[in-house]
Amino acid sequence: MIDIIAILTGSEVSEKIGQLKLKSPDGKMRMTDVADTEQLLRLIQSIPSPKAEPFKLWLAKEGYERIEETEDSEKRLKKRLEKTLYRH
């Protein structure tokens, strides 16, 4: 987590990040920064840096496509239900 923040902002500050003890490459248990998917995406969204813009654009594009897929699925389902109901 700190690596992502540092790359995008040059800072290592976030109060939203939790920590868990995880095994490190040297075999020792160390406190490690963790976040769930929503926290990570919101964190990237909130970073006011030109380096974060490609991620933000990608997230917006993926979100738009997901909404379109959902709407198309709902339209297809509605049409199928209408055809089925009008047959009987």
C-alpha cells in the first residue's frame, strides 16, 4: 500500500490503511499495510497527481463499461420476459 501511495504522490500517508502481521520474504512476521478493493480504488481516486490520472481514466472506463453491460443485460432480460409472457 505504501508503495502505491509513494509512487503516485511521493507521500506515505493514509489513515484508511489497516495492518496485519504477514510473513515477509525474510521469513519473519511483520506488520504489513493492507486494504480491501474498495479502499484501494478510493485511495487511487483521491490522489491529486498527474501520475494517478491514467489509473483514474482506466477506472472510469471500466466502470462505464460495467454499467453498460448491466443495462444491456437488464434490457435483454426484459425483452425475453415480454416475449415469454405474450406467447401465453
